[in-house]
Amino acid sequence: MPLPDTQVQPQSRVAFRTIGCRLNQCETAQMQEGLLAAGYRLVPWEDAADVRVINTCTVTSKSDKTCRNEIRSAKRRDPGCVVAVTGCYAQVAPETVAAIPGVDLVLGNVDKLRLGDHLTERLARLRTSDRHARSDLSPVPHVAVSPWADPPVFETGRFSHFGGYTRAFLKIQTGCDSHCAYCIIPLARGPARSMPMAEVLEQVRLLTSRGYHEIVLTGINLGSWGRDTREGSPADLLELLLEQGGAGRYRLSSIEPLEMDVRLQDVIERAGDRIAHHFHLPLQSGADSVLDRMSRPYAVADYFEVVTELARRFPHAALGADVIVGFPGETDRELDETYAFIERTPLTYLHVFSYSDRPRTAASAMRPKVHPETMHERSVRLRTLGTRKLEAFRARLAGTEQRALILRRRNSDGRLVGLTGNYQETLLEGGDALMNRFVRVQLDRVLADGRWAAELLQAEESD
């Protein structure tokens, strides 16, 4: 589907593919808003498109492979389309990305929020090139990977719509000043920086005015919000949002265990169900010796203290953790320590990852490496433990009353799909008047697909 005169015309169709974390999803929404204002028309990835944007991730080697496959797939779908690759993989490996046949634009994390400007410049060049005479249908890609500002500055990009979602993810922090031995994120995202408090409040008000009743606050190192701007802490921000933001519920994305301090827990407890009782605290290992090699800033005793206090204060909370298996030098004994530690915690679910060497990280030079088959066996063992803990958690929830936000109607049987504060999806009967509203439900039983059959108790008054 070649473009007329190799130029993107007004109302040209643009499709996005987002790979990776919630920050990427938020930044995709920002890019989409900018292109809509410039006259582009958003279309689903499956539809024909004139421009295809792949917003990439590089947290593991598997993520890199997924990104490369999606980039090649974009050109196969529409051989004449403009392909723009943005995000973390573009940031840390721009030459590798630019070498993939068919790529037109490579934009790092600073540059991707100026996607519209880069497209305009690129298309102007394409109009003067003999594009269709080339066997790969693409001239040399334009690469823009700008350095991080010094001093660090949060890259602002407002948005009022979060396509395809009832809830909105809001990036209030990015970057990280920690240098965990395995992690490439400081290279991909730069130094820690925070959205100013006034801008957070303005953005939350804008989203709630557009009908988003749950706002998920997200960041690379969310608990460090405000440290660089000296505007306070996440607890201060939450107090402001609860008073002036207007959202029916706020949810915190992943937060480092030592950042979940007593004051933040106090604010969450006072807020009742206006802050989701869903806490994801990266663990990575339950062996102090591995945590030390990883350069993690806590010991297992510190983690245990935080997670048990959360379970005491919020008995129905979902408590999750990331765990890495196969970190260089990990022994069977260290894996046993991790298993035993997780088993005695009140964690309710696990995200288990096999270690992946990342370029320019300290761990990439560490030896010995753990064999892939061993990593797989250890992953299966921990995932089985995670499944058992999730089943026990759900057994405790049966018969309880929960507050759920109705997200959509299920196509297969027409039942409403809701999401509780402790991240349980529910299925219930009800009319369209309940869409995008908070309701009180009683959890009945877990179905084969992992959702709850629930009974509607009461709908909250709509705004």
C-alpha cells in the first residue's frame, strides 16, 4: 500500500504497537494525542495504516526479540508505510534498530514525545527521495537519540484520552538513580526525575474530567517521586490528589519495598477504598547473598517487615513481587532460600523472570552463568509456588464484599467485567447504566478463566 507521492496526507492513518511497561502505555497515549492534534487518524494495529509506530522495551533479551519481530511485521503489513521505532530499545541500541530493513525513524525516549515534528521532517525528506527505486523501499533511517538534560528535567506531555482503556495510567516519575547490577533501565530511561506536583494535579483533573475514574500512578522508581523537585513524597502527593484530584480511585504501580514507608501506609489506610489495596513490591531474590550481588538496597528481613505490615493493615490486599531466577552465580541453596522466604511471606502472587544479560550492566560480566535449563526448572518451581499462594488468597476472598469499577461488557456472554481494588476481575449481570461506575459486589466463586462470579450489591451514585 504505497503512500501517494510518499507523503502522509491529512487524516493519514497511524497505528501504534506498545511493548512493555505502563510508562510506555502512558507515553503512547501522549504521542497519540499529539498526532491527533496534527490531523492524523488513529486506527487499530490490525487495520491498514500509513504510519506505524512501535514503542519498544528492552528490559530483557526476550523483549528485544519481540520488538524486532514487531518492527519487521509492521513493514510486512503495509510495505509502503512509514515505520517509526521509539522507546527504550531505540534508546540503547539505535544502530541495531536502524539496521532493520524498512525502518524510517528511530527516536529515543526524549525524542519520542516530538514524534509529530520528526514525522514532518522525515516526510519532507521522503518527498525528495527516490524511495520506490530502492529495493528495501526505505532510505537511510533518521535517528534521533538525544542526551538527558543536565540537570534532569521531566519531559512533560499532556494527554486527555487513554485509548482502549477505562482506567488511565499516568506517568508521574521516570528514570532511576539506582544501579542494580542486572538492570539496563538507567541507561534506557536516564536519571530519576519527577513530574511537578502542580502538573500531576492538573493532569489528574483533566483525566477525571474525561471520565477516567481510576488513575494508576506509575513510574520507573515511583517511590522516589518528589525527591529531585523537593516537593515532598508520594504520601504528600496522594494527600493532595485525594483532596483535590477528583478520581474515584488511585492505584500505585510497582514501588520499591523501602519506599513503602509508614507515612505512605498511613495515608493509604486513611483513604479507605479510594486507594487500591494492591501493592507490588519487587523482591528479585529471597537470599541475602544474591541481593548483595544484585546491589539491591535491602535485606530479606527489611522486605519481610514491610510486606507483613501491609498484610496486617490491609488483610484483603493483593501483594505481589517480581523474582529473578538464575542470576549469575545463583546456587541451588540460594534458590532454596528464595523459595522458603516467599513461602513464609503473605505475598499473594509472583512475577517470575529468568535472568537475562543486558549490555553494559555489571551482571553481564559476572560468572558463572546459570544454565538455561536450570533457570527454566527454577522458574517452574517458583511459578508453582506463586499459583499456590494465589489460590490461597482467592480462597480467603470468597464471600467478601469488594468495590469494583465496571470496565466493559464481555462479548461472549454479555456479562459486565469489573476490577476490584485488590486487582480481581469480576463477572456480574447488569445494565449499561453501570458502565464505568463503581459498584459493591460480593465475590462468589472463581471461574475457569480466573475471574470471579460476583453478585451486584449496590451501585455507587454517579458523578
